[in-house]
Amino acid sequence: MQRYSLTAIILHWAIAALIAFQISVGWALEGLGARGFSLYQLHKSVGIMILALTLVRVAVRYWKPRPAKLEGGWQGALASGVHLGLYAFMIAGPLTGWALVSTAKVKVPTLIFGAIPLPHLPLPASVHGLAKGSHGLIAWIGIALVALHVAGALRHHFLMRDGLIWRMVPGRSTALLIGLPALILVGFLAGRAILPGAAPASVAAPAPVAPEPIAEPANVAEATPENVVANAIAEPVEEAAGPPPAWTVQPGGRIGFSVGNDGETISGSFGKWTAAIVMDPDHPDSADIKVTIDMASASVGDAYKDGMLPGDEFFSIAAHPTATFTAKGAERTGPNAYRARGLLSLKGISKAQSIRFTLTGEGPTRKVSGSATIARASFGVGNGDSSTGLAPQVALTFAFTAKAPQ
Ligand code: HEM
Ligand code: HEM
């Protein structure tokens, strides 16, 4: 009997297993808070991969035509309808996921498998609810279609005994007949196994490039209460019990950095930055942090060295005037100590980065101080001849006072 091309068969089972993984992880995402950061990234990465594989699969379908239909009548039409529905699911599932991420109030950047930035789709924020609702619903429709699809395959195999199932299994191998569908179960169980609660050693962290994070604020004007609050209000966090407070950074804060250079230490600071911080210290999962640093405001107190910082060897300020650190959710590491794992975008490169910080004081005024260690080379900072003696890690420290509305 004629069968599908090997490419179509491999894609069929690989996509089926990946979909099972997606559904398994997807259902757990919402409850994970900060611990879910890397799982969100993984879910988004695998989802976009499914979209890409599906497009290849559709192309293969035209390039290597499928075997002729075995059955006509309403059953044949139903089978074709279910196949069409499955393709629609395989495309609409990822697209609605992409749309919901693109329209969320908190724009969390997506790095596919930690490497390829995924742009946000140019969609109005008003479609967020629709995209989110459809994404969950489409998964259920997909499950229903797969159930019909499997029922059809079993009907052919056990009732009609027409060998149709071998069209999707290479070499009439009984081992593959069991093993390939079993991949779907493996995909689902793999999704369960890597959930932070179930297996803490696995994906709980976004594999930070450096041991510590970087918190970077920064930005253009001084950290004026207006823009900080405006940003904060614009990005509420849905999971918090009540709305977590938006903190206003008070003037006088500092973000400094230091790095070893041939036995000496070069220290400096950023003069201009802003931080939009929403966080309930008792529920750090609620944190939503965005720090923007005006890279042109960097100074190490030495006119000659300062003159080098804007250039391509260091910050490439003309192309990348700001650096940002964004984190959704933080975790408590001590009584007043926290860690936020997020994304640092510096010199056009975005990488996982975590920052540590402590909060001192009570009530609506807190002192915030913290640090991060940045692997500068992974952002292309210090990539030229004058940087040969520069240590690979840059220590970042920050301290400021923040006030919450009374
Ligand atoms: C998430 C799970 C699955 C998805 C998304 C899926 C999707 C699809 C699609 C879109 C086709 C149509 C191929 C084409 O003609 O272009 C197809 C064909 C087929 N699938 Fe699946 N499938 C899944 C799971 C399964 C399972 C579990 C089985 C077997 C138990 C199975 C057996 C088959 C067979 C035998 C065909 C060929 C039908 C024919 O020759 O007319 N599939 N599948
Ligand atoms: C075939 C591919 C995909 C499948 C089967 C899938 C499935 C799911 C499922 C079942 C959920 C849980 C929905 C709920 O609880 O209501 C979910 C959530 C989510 N998915 Fe996907 N997904 C896919 C692709 C994507 C892609 C490509 C993205 C983004 C680029 C994405 C982003 C998300 C996000 C952000 C959530 C959490 C939504 C929320 O906060 O309610 N998904 N996904």
C-alpha cells in the first residue's frame, strides 16, 4: 500500500508529540508565577516551532502528494474535514498564542530557545482577551479533533482492517505502530515532568547567563514619579490577589558598575535611568519590573575612557541608546531578600538575567539595594583591542528609595 512520504510521517508524529507537550505545559503555566518564566519561554519556543513545522508539512503535502483517499462518502468527507480542522488547529494554536503574548499589557520579550527574538505581532491591545480565550479554547477543539481522528484510525485498523494506519507508519513495523503514537504520551508526560513543582531540578530557572541578574533601569529622563507611575499603571499584574502597589523611585538613587581591568578596577555609574516597579513584597510573584538605562549617561569618571563607552566596542549608543531589564515575578530568597529572573536587552542582544535585591524599611517607603553580575561578552560589550585586560564579569549594584501610594 502506498504510504505517506517519510518526511510527512516524521512531521506527523513529531508535531503530534510536541502538541501534547504544549498542552501539558500550557495548562500549568498560569499557576506558576515567577517560577514559570522559563516554562513560558519554552512553551512559546515550542509553539513557534510547531507553527514552522506545520508550514513545512503543508508545503510537503503539495510537493509530495499524499496517497489517494481510501474512502469516499460521508466517512471520507468527515476524515478530510477532520484533517483540515487539525491543520487549522496546528496553525491557529500557535498564532493565537503569539497574538496573546503580543497584546499583553506587560510585553514580555520572547527569545525562541534562548536565541532568536520573536517580534510582537502588530495587533491592538483590545484583541488580547479574544486571543487568550481562543488560545485555550482552540486547545480543547484540537483535543476533540484528535479524538475523532484517532477513532477513525482505530476504526480502519480494527473494524475495516484496510491497513490505512500503515500509511502513517514506516516499514509496517509493529514496534513503530505502538512507539510512534506512544510519543504523544511521552510528550505529555515530559511536559508534566519539567514543571517546577514536580521536578525542581529541571526547567525552574531561565538558565541565567551569569550567576546574578542585572537590574537595569534606565532611561531617558530622570526617574520622575510621573513616568514611573505611568509605566507601572500601564502594566498591572493579573495574578496578584489585590492590585500590587506601583512604586515610585525617589531621586537620588544610583546604578553603578565595576569591572576588573588588568589588576585595577574600573568603576562607574549611569546618570539617567528609570524604573517602573509593581510589586507586593509579601507576594513577590506579583512583581513586574522594568528598568531602562540611558546608556549615554554612563561614566567612569575619566574623560578618555568615557569617550570610548559610546562606541561600537562597548555600548554602540547610536544604534542602542538604552538598555532594559524586564522581569515578571520575583522569588523570595530571604526575609527581605528577593531574586528576579528576567531579560536584559543590551546592545541589541537579549539574554536571561537575574538580579538580587533586598528591601528594607516598612510601609510605603522602602530602601532597595541589589546587585547583578553581567557576562559582558555575551552582549558584545568590550569586544575590541582595548578590552583585552577586561574581566568577563561586570558587577552591577543599585540602591534607591521607592515609595508606594499610601
Ligand atoms: C496531536 C495529534 C495528531 C495530529 C495533530 C494529527 C494530524 C494529522 C493530519 C493533519 C493528518 C492528515 C495528513 C494529510 O493527509 O495531509 C493526519 C493523518 C493521519 N494520522 Fe494523524 N494526527 C495526530 C495523531 C494521530 C494518532 C494518535 C494516530 C494513530 C493512532 C494518527 C494516525 C493518522 C493516520 C493513519 C493518518 C493518515 C490518514 C490517511 O491516510 O488518510 N494520527 N494526522
Ligand atoms: C500548537 C501550539 C500550542 C498549543 C497546543 C498551546 C496550548 C496552550 C494551552 C492548552 C494553554 C493553557 C490555556 C488555558 O489555561 O486556558 C496555553 C497557554 C499559553 N500559551 Fe500556548 N499553546 C501553543 C502555542 C503557543 C505559542 C506559539 C505561544 C506564544 C508565542 C503561546 C503562549 C501561551 C501563553 C502565554 C499561555 C498562558 C496564557 C495565559 O496566561 O492565560 N502558546 N497554551
